[in-house]
Amino acid sequence: MARSPGALAGLKVIDLTRVLGGPYCTMILSDHGAEVIKIEPPQGDEVREWGPPFLDGAASYFIGVNRNKQSIALDLSKPAGRDVLLRLLEDADVLVENYKPGAMEKWGMGYEEVLKHRFPTLVHCRVSGFGADGPRGGLPGYDAIIQAMVGLMSINGTPESGPTRMATPIVDLATGLYSAIGILMALQERARSGQGQYVDMTLHDCGMALLHPQAANFLLNGKRPKATGNPHPNISPYSKFRTATCEIFVACGNDPAFRKFCAFLELPDLPSDPRFLTNGDRVVNRDALTAILEAKLKDEDGHPFCDRLLAIGLPAGPVLHVDEALAQPHTAHREMVTELGDFRALGTPIKLSRTPGGTRAAPPRFNQHGDDVLTRHGFSAEEIEALKQSGTVVEQRR
């Protein structure tokens, strides 16, 4: 539960996004106190159906990224729907949308042509696949497709598996994170200039921004990066090892850490072996080092072994399944599982000392707050009923 109004209390966000990247961005803002009004299309956000599992008809995919928001369903293909949106924007600070580039312009609500003149302090963030222009401008983008196109798949997996999609939708999530950062930057600048601006976010750019250190390596040595599986391309030992009870991951990021690790393993002569003197030596001779370490670790009990390594300052951890990670005492201590009634989800990782964020409300039902949102924005009961009768405000998903 949230213990304060939040660092963004008083900020009003109109959220026209669906699926993942945009909703993840607006959830970050809502976790920290922003009022987020989620405007869903007549068919609703399609991830409401991306299950099982479901809770009260809503899929886990929707539940996981839409807490703390208010839902109103509008048919923006109707002029009356666009009029409602413009009224909602009158005192809004931020508009976030992920329509195909050109859609807002087609509806007479483009940023350059209309919104920046009518709402000069508005920060308008658009999330798209590739942006509006350029060789792929206006084309649709999806997480897995972008993973493939920007090179992320080529560096994931093993030489045997070939390019492999990262199981978490990392491009969508990163785009949500980068979008939230961009919005906050624009708001910070607005505090000085008094002017809003357009924040142009693309899955393509955000996916490509994740290519470290592989892109940096290529730009320096001109060699095509390859999938290495668990080992780090630039550091050794930095990989997964099997113990008697579980798999563990060990990360020795510098020479002193390697010497300390070897002393712990009672392999005092290993750091002076010419093959392993420096990190560069160890990367070149990775296979030989791995064979030695695997032989030493195969009889260890991995869980207490990692605890002992951590206790002396050496990074190591057991390879846990998701259910095991969620059940860890430290997960509970850090409040990384949030609960409110039947609602359970990952908590916010952003911990602020004076203005902590958190869960204020469960993810909304379709159009749950339609009447309330319209009433707060000056619509009379008669106007609201007329909007419903015309199908502009949608009460049941189509």
C-alpha cells in the first residue's frame, strides 16, 4: 500500500496507451502519485484477454501493468469522442499515446498542428515502433520483432541454440522506462521554461540502446558479437556453474575479486597461472578456467555456498525459478510483491524516503470510472447519458 501521496501527486496524465510499453510507463507515474486516466478504445485494451491466468475476467498481463489508474472507454473515431478527449486535456500535464504515427494527426489532434498551440504546457509522449519518418517510419513494431531487428536476439542464447528471444519483453519494458524518464525530463524543463514539448519514443531506439557492451565492443574492434550463453563476453569468471544442489552464478569483476574467490575455493595457485593473471587472460582462456572451477564446485551445496561468498563481498547467487524468487525473504523485505485484496503484483522498485510510491488501487475494470471522470470534468448527467446513448462512451467491450 502507498504510504504517501507520492512524488508526482498533482500531476495529471491522460493515457491513450495499450498493451505494454505505454501502460508500463504510465504505471510508473501512477505508482508515484500521478492521476492517470486510462482511455480505452471500444474493444478495450487487448491484453485484458492475454491469459490465462485471469482474475474477475481480466488477464494477468493487464493486471500486472495497470494498477492505480482510472478507466474510461471512448470511441475516438467519433467527433464527440475527440471533443471529450480535448476537454480532459484542458488541465492535463501529460498525454501518452501509442497509436500508429499519423492517427492523432488524422483525427485533427496532432501535436505540431493542434495540441502544442491549444495546450502549450502539455508534454505529449508518443510510443511507436519506428517513429513517424525515416526508412521504416510509420511501420508497426512489436517487442519480439524489434529484438530480432536490433540485434538483441543475435547475442542471446548459445552457439547451439542460435539467436533466441529474451523471454521477458525487454524492449517493451525498456521503452516504458525510457518514456517515463523522458516525460520527467520534459516536466523538469517545463518548470524552467513554462513550455511543454513532444517526446518521441520508439521501440527501435530503446531496444538498440540496450546493446551494451556488444555494440561498444563492435564499434571498437569491428568484430561481430556472438551469443555466448551465460558467460559474459568481456569478463571471466562471470557465468553459471553447477553445484551438487543447484546452479549458481558467480561474477568476478576484477583481479582482486578473482584472487579472493580462488582463496575461498582453496585454489591459491590459480591467480598466478599465466593463463589467468588478468581478466583479459581469463577471457582468452575461459574454457580452461571453467573446467577447473566446475570440477571444484560440483560437490558444493550451492545455496549456503553463495551465502558465504556474499558474506565476504563476492557476488554470487543461486539460479532461482520465478516462484522461488518471489518467495524470498528479501523480496518481502523490499516490498517487491504488492497486495491489495485479491490483487497481487510486482511492487515498485523506486524507493523514495519522504514520498514513497505504491499501490493505491487495483487495475480498473473496463470503463469503471467513466461517469466519475466525466463528472469531475464538468459534464452534466444529461451530457453523460447522451454520450452513452451515442456510443461515444462505451460501457461494454465491443
